[in-house]
Amino acid sequence: MGDSTQMEVQPVSEPGSLPPKPVFEPLKAHEISDGRVQFRKIPVPPHRYAPIKKAWLDIFTPVHEQMKIDIRMNLKSRKVELKTRADTPDISNLQKSADFVHAFMMGFDVVDAVALLRLDELYVESFEIKDVKTLRGEHLSRAIGRLSGKGGKTKFAIENATKTRIVIADTKIHILGAFSNIKVARDSLCSLILGSPAGKVYSKLRAVTARLAERF
């Protein structure tokens, strides 16, 4: 009896006996892209010419110095052009920089959009009012008014409660934030579009954000 119990214990291998995990050096940008230079081009809408001219240094500095990506404004094609350099540490920096510039073109402030460069879990989601409900004329104007609220009060309340940033550009809505937070903000905005009063949306928002806070 005693021997059989010893026999059962013996086959259990110790964690130290496992072969060591292979350690790979991180790939360089030029190795991933076969040494080819990678490009991105972001068109500049006419209404964003003046803002990009004003904020150019704030856009150029983090992209060129921190992400090690070359950036320039092509005045002929009216596009912001980005390309990798020999010293670009990670190929994903190019896409992050493109997302950052694209978010600025959508209407986000540089200080908000720059978070896309520093945090991996941030996204931008866009949708139109007509995707939620087909509205025309005064009904559409009232829906846009409900989304913003008096002096932008409703929009700021949703932003602060969900830790997101929202841009309402005519009938398009852009939300910048983490995936779960975007969902909460989008649900609140959809309720407003469908005609829910702001008070009802606030109370639902408080309940959801309280649950999110408990989870974390």
C-alpha cells in the first residue's frame, strides 16, 4: 500500500524540469517590412486647414520625436504624409501616428487625440444619426440639440461620466475612448437620438458608471 502511493507521487514532474522558454529579440521596423519604407496619407478636410496650421507644432513634435515617424503636410495634394524611418522602434508607431492625425481631422483636440499615441487600448468609433433613426428637418435639428444640451452640458456630462471624448460634427458623431467606455457613451447618445429626456439618460448613466467603477 505504502509502495503504491510512492509510485503515484514519482511521475509528477517539477516545474523546474520543463525546458526553458525561447527568448526572441523584438523585431526591428525594417525587418517587419522587409526594409521597405511604409507610408500613410491622411486627407485634410477644408474646414480643418486653419486648425492644423495653428496646431502643427503640437502634432509634429510627438510624431517626429517620440514615435520616430517622419511627418509633413503636402500642400499640393492637401494630405498629411507619414513614413517610417530607419530608427523607428516599432512598425505599429506608424499606424498609431496615422490614427492620431486622423482623430485631429475628425475634430478632437490635440491634447485628447495624443492619448492614441500613448495608450494601446484607445479607439475612435464613428456613426451617423441616421444609423440610429431616420430624422429630417426640425426633428434632426432637435436630436442634435438634445445630444449637445444647453451650452454643451449634456455632451460634457456623458464625456465625464464615461471618460470619453465626443465630437458632434453635423450629423456625424465620433467617440474617443476605451472599448467598454465607448459602448456606454454610445448607448447614452442613441437614447437621446431616439427621444429619451436628458434626465432619464443621466440616471441610467449614473447606474452604469457605478457598476463600471465597482468592476475596476
